[in-house]
Amino acid sequence: MAEEVFLHPGSSFTDPFQGDLLAYFLPESCYAAFFLQFNFMDGTCFKTILSKVVGTAIILGSVMVKLPQIVKVIGAKSAEGLSFQSVLVELLAITGSIAYSVTNSFPFSAWGEALFVMLQTVIIGFLIQRYAGRTARGVVFLLVYLGLLFLLLSPVTPSSVVTAMQASNMPAVIVSRIIQGVANFRNRHTGQLSALTVFILFAGSLARVFTSVQETGDTLLVVTYLVSVACNGIIVLQMVYYWKATKVMLKQRLEPEAT
């Protein structure tokens, strides 16, 4: 016969996990509403936990968001169609978000994916230089960027500088996508640009609008993600529009190697 479990008033079967739940997912009032009062219809708390879950999912997905792009470039030993200038401007935007979020002590679930996207973007920037025959320049790029990142995250950098960088995110995101979009338009194909990466970035930006409203309430951050949604959407449309042309181009590139 199974042993019966009796919960004392004010206790819950989730009590052993209360510390983790309060630290990562729920404010104390919502913990009480859900697990002590069993009020699962609390709209505010539902949006809070949904935001936390979505934010955590975005962070987990971001670990591999640009991996398809990296694998595609390494596999082809070519970064054709990828703009190094676009990577630099994108890094400016990502770095600004990281520094701004850390300075303002935003929860990691509200910005954590920026860290992983930044690391992968840096790798792509190095690969672009590497496969263009400029490995030494790629190494210099890595060292300079990591040095600047360390400086920005240190107490030496004034908060006004960090805020200015976040404010520059909108034009940075726009310029980054315009550079890539113009490159696609001129080439009439999207080259080694990974469709999976592009679609994930678009979906992630869209989800981040909701989590930023819910977890930070920071207008600057929300507007930045709205701009990112619009700009990533343009690249998504180009991926669809140039899909057949890109397949033909890549096939032509492979045929000489096979002969």
C-alpha cells in the first residue's frame, strides 16, 4: 500500500525546489499563488513564468543558433556571400546589449542568448578572414575584440558609454542587415548563408520582444528587438526569394571540384 503524503498548510510538494524556482522562474508571490494557493489562473504570474520559460528556451537554443552557419562555412571551406562588415556591425549591437544588461543587472534569462550568439558570431568573423586567406588578420580581430569586451564589462567603463552603445543598437542592427541584404541583392543569391540560422534568429528576436516587455520593461531594449525582428525578416524573405538561385550557384561551385 502506497504511503500517504500529507501537506501541512502553507507547504507544497515543490518545497524542496523552492529555492531554484524563486531564483530562476518565479517571484515569491507567484510561487505562493501557484503552489500554495493552487491559483493557476493568475494572469500576471502566468505571463511571468511563460516569459521565464521562453527566455530560458531562447538561451538554450542560442547555444547552437549559428552552429549551422559555422558548420556550413567549414564544410565548404568558403565564406562566400557572408559580409565581414556585417559581422562587425552585428557584434557592435550584440556587445552593446550584453554590456547594457550586465550594467543594469537584468536577469540572465532576459539576455543570456546574446552571450552565446556573440561567441558564435566572433567565430564566423574569424572564419571569413581565414577562408579569404587572411588568417593573421583574423587572429588580430579575435584579440582586439576580446580586449574591448573585457574593457566594456569592467568597472572602468562609465555607464553612460554602455547606455550609448545600447542606443546605437538600432542603427547597428539596421546597418548590419542592410549590408548583408545588399550583398545578397548584388549576388542574386545568399551564398553560404545558413537558412536555419537566419530563421532561428528571426524567431528568437520575435520571442525576445515578449520577454523584454515582461522581464525588464525597458523601452530601449524592447524597441531594439522590434527593429531586429523587422531587419531579420528582410533576410528571411531574401532566403526564400533567392532559394532556387542559391541552390543553382552552390551546385555550379561543386561541379568543377567533382571533375
